[in-house]
Amino acid sequence: MSKVPATTSGNRPNPREFVRGVWLELRRVTWPTREEWISATVLTVVLVIAVGLYTYAADWVFGQIFSHIHPPVTS
């Protein structure tokens, strides 16, 4: 495969060569299978839910601790 410079005179990118390079690079990508895509999506959703629950629990625990240290002011 011959190397074609992606620039023209003055270091200005040649749009045709840029698009050709992007297209060639996209053809080299190893795309995930449907099963890999689904499992990665499920893992992401589960992790987002887990982090949300952890954050909620930590907020609740610290809220209880601070309310015992400094009870709410009533007027």
C-alpha cells in the first residue's frame, strides 16, 4: 500500500485525502458483535444504577450523621 500525503502545499489538509484516510481507517476497525454490544450496554446500565444507589446511600448515611451532630434549627 502506497503512502499518499494528506496535505497539499502550505500544510493545508486536502479534504479528499482526509475523507479517504478516514474511510480506510474505519474499514480497519474491529466492530463489536451484536452480543458484545448488548452485554456492554447492560453492564453500563447496571454500573450506572449501582453508582447511583451507592451515592444515594452515602448521602443518606452522612445526612443522618450530620443531623445527629448538628440537629436542624427550629424557629
